[in-house]
Amino acid sequence: MSGKKVEERVLARATYRYAGMSPRKIRLYADLIRGKTADEALQLLSFEITRSARLMEKVLKSAIGNARFKEIEDVEELVVLESRVDGGPILKRSMPRARGSAYPIMKRLSHIHVGLGF
């Protein structure tokens, strides 16, 4: 399915930019909820105990709230059409090591996108 067709069917979306977690950790849950109904996706995420699942749950609830604000009928029947996590900026830090050297530390940020439609 091409990206343009998904864009046309998405009725409500939500975005969380600069989330303080690496995209690799959050993508597990983005892949988990893609293609599920909104209620089923919320239920799946509620049983996960990780912080990345809480971030995805927050964005999904925001997308559902946006759908209610747009007065879309059958909000419970909406399907997660778009669920992706993009890499954000990387904060570069260093950890002091022995004999005056330093190891780099990359603090990765992410942008989380969720789109709902029929």
C-alpha cells in the first residue's frame, strides 16, 4: 500500500515530537498496534509495562481525542492506519574514561506519529 493512499484515509492523527527515548525501543510498540482497532490497540498497550508503551499509549489516546473533537462517528471502530516512529535530534554527551579519554554517549530523541481512519 503506498503512503499516499494511507494519507488520504487518515481522519485523525496525533504526534509526539522530541520524545526522550530512542526510536528503536518505541518502534516495537508502533509495529504492535499498526492495523488494529483503536480500542484493541489501547488494550494491548495497557498490559505492557515498559515506558515506551506508555508513550505510544499517550499518543494513541490523543489521536482518539482528536477524532472525537472532529466529531467522527464510530470512534471505537477506527483503525490505526499509520503508526511510525522517526528519529529526532541526537544529544551528544561524553563519559569520562581512564587516562583522560572520553567515550561518546548518544542520547537519541524520537518523533512518534499515529493516524486513525477507516
